[in-house]
Amino acid sequence: MTEPTPTSRPSAAELQDALQAALSWWDDMGVDVPEIAPPKPVTRRSKAAPKPAASPKPAVRAAAAPEDIDRAALAQTLAKAAPTLEALKDAISKFDAGLLSDHAKTAVFARGNPAAKIMVVGEAPGSQEDEAGLPFIGQSGQLLDKMFAAIGLGTDEIYVTNICNWRPPQNRDPSPDEMAFCRPLIQRHIALAAPEIVVIVGGVSLSALTGQTGIMKARGRWIDLTIEDRNIPAMPLYHPAFLLRRPELKRDAWRDLLAIKARLEGEPAP
Ligand code: URA
């Protein structure tokens, strides 16, 4: 992966910085930003605190020993068999994703409008997404929503998901084996949602969906994504978590957002 990903929970100060960066993005776009209250002190669970009750394990576990399961083949079969988004969501929620579903509290499917023209595909849920069962609801999700709002698209005008439906342990990137079973699931997800445009958010999503590496070079250039015999224009975009750490790159992201808006409206690229 070409961009840094957080490996531990951000501190209150980091969260505050991230929030300020998000607001300054919006401010840069010429919009009045509200005053924000200072952060509440973070209370940490004591080490002695009892562990939360274990989440229910996936109902569909293959009969073979875990290391013998060909999860990629299983995911392929389940994905193909899902005729609707609801059916796919159900299949994913029951899928034995090994370490991923053992560690995650929930399988995170999507949020927003499944009929939207824009489908945004991020990397993998973080801790807040895992808690809530919804993608992109933390700091980077808030920035993501602001980025699309800045080109006039509200949260009900985008459909948001990730290439990986489970929060990887310690927020690491999905391994190549995990990617292999996540890929047919996200491909079917895109095919069923059938958006006009896919926005590929971050380097991990770029490599999972296209095999290309290097978001710094790929961003801002349209790609033809072939999903189940259909070509869908896709725009790689910097991950908002990356923009929170590298706010000077928001200028590039803004250009890419304007290109998405122009394509959506059938206008020449700016
Ligand atoms: N980062 C992602 O890529 N996806 C999420 O859902 C949250 C953070």
C-alpha cells in the first residue's frame, strides 16, 4: 500500500487535528463552517474490564479444517448465486472469512443509496465502522461525505462500501489471500448496484479492483473497470484518511472531484 494507514487508535489530539483539517477543507471550498466544541476527554476501558460478549460466529462455516477452505472459490460461488443486493448482504454476513470474521464484530456491507449513480469503494472498515456495521462513519467518512457534498452530492446520492467487508485485526491491510475472497464479493456488489461511476478510494482498493499499484500516480485518471462484461468508468481518489494527514493534497482531490462531477453531468473534463 502506498499510503500510510493508522495502526492504533488516534489520540484525542489527533482526532481534533483531523476534524480541523476536515473543516478547513470545507472552508477552502468557500463554505461557512460551524464552531466546534473542544473534544471531551477520552476515557479508556481499564485492562481489568471484562471483555464484551463474543459476537455470534458466522452461520456458514465450511466443513473442512479452516486452512483447507478455498474461500476464494466459495466467495465466487456465493457471489454468483446472489441475485440481489439483499441476498449478497445476507451471504456476506454468513461467510466464514477466517481471521477476518473471527476478529470483526460484524460484516460491514454498505450505506447510502444503492440506486445512486456514484458508488464509492473504500478499503476496509475501521473500529467505528465495525461497531456500527456501516462503512465510512468515522473521521475519514466524515471527510468523504464533505468531499462529495462539495460537488453537490449528499449522502443519499452516493452509495458507499469497501473492498473488504470485515475490519482486519489491528486495522492492517487485507492480506493477498483475504483479497482473493473479498474480490468476487465486491465485484458482485458493484455489478448488482450497477452505478454509472465507481470512485476507487485509496491504494488498497485500487489494487484490489484493477491490479494497479500506486494511488499517487493513478489518481485523477479515468480507468475502465470491467465488471461482469460491463465497462464502468472509475476514478481513483486519494483516501480521505490520507488527506487528513496530507492536507496539501486536497487540491488534487478537488480536481478529481470536479472531473467526477463533470462526467456525471456529461460535460467535458475541467
Ligand atoms: N476507511 C475505509 O476505507 N473504509 C471505511 O469504512 C472506513 C475507513
